[in-house]
Amino acid sequence: MNNTVDVTVRLHWNIIYILKRCCIIIAVLAIVYLLLGYVAYRWFKKNFDCYSHLTELLQSVSGKGNSFMNYGYWDEEGISLSEANRKLCDFMYKTGELEKAKKILDVGCGYADQDIHWAKSTSASIQGIDIDNLMVIEATKKIEEQNLSDRVKVTVGDACKLLYEDNSFDTVISLESAFHYKQRRSFFEESYRVLEKSGTFVIADILFNNKPIDISNKVNRELFATAFHIPEANRIGKKEYIHQLEDIGFTCEMYDITANTFKPYYDYYFRNFKHPNYFYKLMALIGNIMINHLCGGTIGFEYVVLVCKKK
């Protein structure tokens, strides 16, 4: 009888010992994770104070082959980032019915890759603007190389203070740039102003997921918002986003393509990340663990495309 009791007691204490060890290991891993997150946060704050640093990191993917600056649209297995980038442009082209456009304004055009891509499928004139002068210079060279200078032009401009008269365009496009703008609502108002009556506003944008998320995604979302310079006023979800557009006077149709953007993009990005700087490689390793394994490809955000009509 005493032997049975002794075995039971030992088993009980062994279980308690194992549980304690597991708790300690979990606590240590949690502390390490939070420390890595803090280090990454401080590093982003220090190193990504200008857009050129961010673009350098985003371009550090082997086999990219272009300067598109978007997450891409991943609707099939085995495609490259370049193919996904073009598929997102095609998705906007189709949903926004750009084949009907005559005069397009692309706000936040970057290197104008999407404008060159669209120009091959539409006869519309395309005016692109971007706040980064170096990007505009590079975009102009690419347009000239493609012999599209007669239909595609890019200039430096402020998305929230468009230097165009009222009713100047039948289509305004924003491909994954408006979440940077301060304030984004001002950009919506300016887009409405320069559009003709019944004109089309097509926008691909990144929103906050207002549903409950875990601590990993909260940390990741804060890092992302810091690195991509997202103003506090732009950290909103679908409901408030649509409300802003409708309050200005747009009627909106929304397409949620989150499943075809973040997760497949980050999976591809970290598998193909190439950079000579070892600290960048370390940050990429931390990013891969955080985003792909702890955040499920990030569920703190939602990716949407909206087709809006001016009343």
C-alpha cells in the first residue's frame, strides 16, 4: 500500500515538475520573442526614416525582375512575384473597367510599372504623379524606353493637393499607396474633385483588421505601421473606410482579396530574400518567424480593392 502511495506521489511531483519546466520554457520564449520584437521595432524606427530605405529592402528579392511596389495578386501556385504584381494590376484593370477610360490619373505611381503595363491594354492617356522625385525621374526613363511618352507622363505631385482642375479625369487610380497619405481622407476628397461626373475611382489599399487579434499580430501591426509610416488617422477598418468615401459622395463596391495578398507574398518574399548586409539577413530571419509562423502571414490587416463612382 505504501509503495503504491509513493509511486502516486512521485508521479504527481514529476507531473508538477514537467509542467513547471514547460511554463519556464514558454515564459523564456515569450521574453525572447518580445525582446526580438523590440529590437526589430527600434531598428525600423532608426533605419526606415525615409522611403528609399524601405524600397531597397522590398527590392531585395531574387528573380524579381521589375520595380513594381505592390503585394501582388496570388491566385495560383508556383507564380513569381513579378507575375503576381502584374496580376494585381490586371485585377484592378478588370474590376475598374479601365478599357473604357480615356483620361487616367494614377496617384502614387512610383516607378510607373503599372502605367506602362496598363498602356499596353488601353488607348487612354495616363498621367502619373508621385511625391518622390527620384522615382519620377526613373519612371520617365522607363516610359521613354517603352516609346510611350506620347500617352504616359509622370510628374512630382502631392496626393492630398492635386494640381488639376475640377472634372479633369474620367478615372483616378491608387495602387497600394493611399495608406501612407496624411490625411488619406483629403486624398479621397481631391480624387472626387478632379473626377468627372460618373467618373471612376479605383483603389487598392491596406486596412486594419478590427477583429480581435493575438499579441503577435498586434506587435507585427505596430512594426508595419512604423516601417510604412501609416498615420494614426489611416489605421481604420472597412466600415469607417467606406463611410469616409460615401460621406464624400462616392458609391462603392469593395473586393476583399486579403487571402490572395499578404500570406502568399510573405511566403515568397522570405524564401527569396537576398541582401549582402548580414544584419538585414538577421532581420529577415526574425521577420520570417514573426510573420509567417507566429502571425499566420499577418491577420492584423485586410487588403481591399474598391471601385467607386462619383455621383
